[in-house]
Amino acid sequence: MKSILATSTKRTIIRDLLATLILTLIFLGVSLGTANYWVRRISMERELGQRATDLAHALTEEMQENIWTLNDSRLRDHFDLHYGEVSGVTCVRILTASNGPIFEKVFTDEENTITRRTPVLRDGALVGYIDVSLSRQGMDALLATMTRASSLMILVACLTILLVTTALMRRLMWSPMRDLVYELRAIARGDYGRKLPEARNRELDLINQEVNSMSGQIAERTDQLKREIQERQEAEAQLQKLKDRLEIQVNERTLALQHAYEELNRETRERRHMQNEVLEISRREQQRIGRDLHDALGQQLAGTSFLLGSLEKRLRDKALPESDLAAEIGGHLRDAVSKTRHIAYGLAPTDITEEGLIDGLGNLASNMQSLFNMECAFASTPGCHVSDPIVAMHVYRIAQEALHNAASHGDAKRAWLSLAVDGKRGVLTVRDDGTGMERTEPSVGGMGIRIMQFRADTIGGHLNMHANEAGGVTITATFKDERPV
């Protein structure tokens, strides 16, 4: 047990109990010795005082007559004859009733004495006093001897109790605690199957039962943890297999997605290229048709209008009524020539070049009145211009398609066209007062909207279309003033 507790600096319970026992025994010994001393001292003083009182009574009976006559010589002679030397008496004093000295016999000069006074009566009257003093030396010597003997007995009793208690503690506490520590160390090393035996006393037996219960719980929990660890290891192994399989599948899927993405990009590029080619073909075809309308049909209509004017003049010179009909036909023909020129310009605008988008949009707004009988106002921010001709052409076509839809499918009477450019960013807005989102020909309008969306995507922007609260539609197209990829 000493080796077990050698590494600890704390006090042990047994040491504390022994220290408490020693202090208790010392206190009890001192208390018992002191009480015994004072009990014996008081008893001996009472006996010594009683002896002095008895001696004084005896002297009173024998010397009453001499005290009454105040004959000190006869008192001295009588005292020397009968009480020449009394053991333990230090002084005898005879006094009058007024405490006047009559006779005094001093045997020793000792000061530590016990004195008792007895009154002397004659016929019921007080005639004097007799004081008898006895020595304390014998009593003190006897008390000292008895005190030493009592102290020795108390010391022997305390040592006996201490030794017996120490032996009992060693048997009842030290050894069981040592065995308990050994068992706990064995349990701490992993031997959870150990069981502590029953102890002799209830307290240690209760501790042993709790330790056995704790050991059983630890063993059960350890087995459970082992099973959980094994299950977790098996689960981790399965997860690792699934992870490896998943990594292979992810790699395969990633490779497939990469190929699909590359194929999609290729198809997207081809599709955009084809769309651009379609737009380019459409643009060239529109320019060709516009030139044909302007150069062939326009010139032919203009020549016909000139000939019809000459015919009208001849008929009018002859005062024929057909001249009015010829004049009316000439007016319709001139309108046809004007519309042909506007249509040719719309198909092949000649002023959409660098710094020319503003003029082109202004002319487009002006032509809406003659082509579709729709008023159109155009506005742009100060210093607004689009430098890239391809972007300018797409912006122009978006505005043209939006105004055409407003006039043809929305029955709009008025439209507002605006352009705002800030650096490389621009916004085109077309607003009308037509029938709104419900077009009479949704298929045609839907195709036009898809074309406008494609053009907006091509120039790095997007198209937004929403109905106005007061009626009509607002189309907004954003774009970048950069050469499309």
C-alpha cells in the first residue's frame, strides 16, 4: 500500500483518522487527569478541613472553662499536657469574642495551611473562638504522587488504544483498500472480468459492489464499442468501394459530359454560324430585292408615271373627260413609286454605316407614316453613336421588326423609338399604343420576336418584351458596341 501511495502528495484517510485519534486521546487524557486532580484535591481539602474542625470542637469542650475565665496560663499548661504535639497541626489560636488573642501555639511557620474556626459558647453565650490550622504539605505530596500515577495510567491506556486502533484500521481499512487499488489497476489494464470479493464491513462491501457494477458496465460498453468499431470499419470499407466505383463513374460521366459539351459547343457554333449565314443571305437577298425594286421596278414605275403624265396633258389639251381619270391614275402611280422607294430603302438601307445608325433610325421612324399610316417619334441621347457597322445593322433590324409588328399585328397608331448608348453599352426601346401582347397573327409575330431575340443575343445583349398598363407593348433590347464573335 505504501508503494501505491508513494507517488501521491495528498494525505491518506488512515493518517487523518490516526491524527484525529491521537489528538482526541491527548485531549481526553488531559481532561481526565485535570478532572481527577481537582476531584481528589477538593476531597482531600474537605477531609483536612473536617479534621481541623473536629480538633477545634475537641479543644472547645475541654477548654471552655479556661476560656471563660481568660486564664491563659492554665490554657497553655492544659494544651502542653494534652496536645503537646499533634500531627499536621501548624498553629492553634484562642481568641475572645471580640477577636482578641488569649493564647497562640505555633508548631511550624508554614503558610500553605487550612484553618477552621469554632465558636466557644457558655450557657448559650459566645465567649470566644478557637482557630486550628493544619498543614497542606502531606496533601500536596499525596496529590503529586497520585497525579503521576494517574498520568502514567492514562498514557498507557492511550498508547494501548492507539495501538489497538491502528491494528484494527490496518486490518479493516488498510488491507481492503490496498486490495481495492490492486483490483482497480487490473481493471484499468483491461481485465474487466475481475470481481471484487465481499468485504467484512458494509461500507467497503458497498464500494466493491459499485466497482463490480462499473467493471461490468465498462466491459459491456467495451464490447459494444468493439462491435461498433468493427461495423464502422466494414462500413468504411464499403464506402471506400462505393467511392472508388463512384470516382470511376464520375470520371466516365465527366468524360462523356466533356465530349457532349464539346459536341454541343461545336453544334452551337455551327448553328450560330448557320444562323449568321441565314441572316447574311437574308440581308444580301433583301439588298438585292431592294436594288431590284429601286433600279428596275422603281425606274419602270417612274417611266410609266412620266408617260401617264404626258397622256394626261394630251387628253386635257383635247378637253377630253378621260383626263381626270388619267390624273387620278397618275396620283396612284406616284404613290406606288414613293412606296416602292420606301420599301426598297427598308430592304437595303444605304445610310447604316459608321456614325449613320442615328440617321437610319430617324428615316425609319419617318417612313412609318407613309408605309403604315403610323406616327413614330425618334429620340436619342446626346452624342449617341454605334461604331461597329454589324452591331448597327442588327440594332436597325430589331427596330424595324418591332415597328413592323406594332403596325402590322398590333394596329398601333403611334410608336416611340429611342436609343441610348453609354460607352460600349446600349439600349434600344420601342413602345407603341397597339392591342398589346395579344396579336392577331401570333405565328408571324412569334417568328419576328425570335429573330429579334437572336439578333440581340448575337450583339451581346438580350430582348425584353412586356405589355404597357395603358395599352400597347414595350420592347427593350440591350447590346454591346463590339464586333460579334
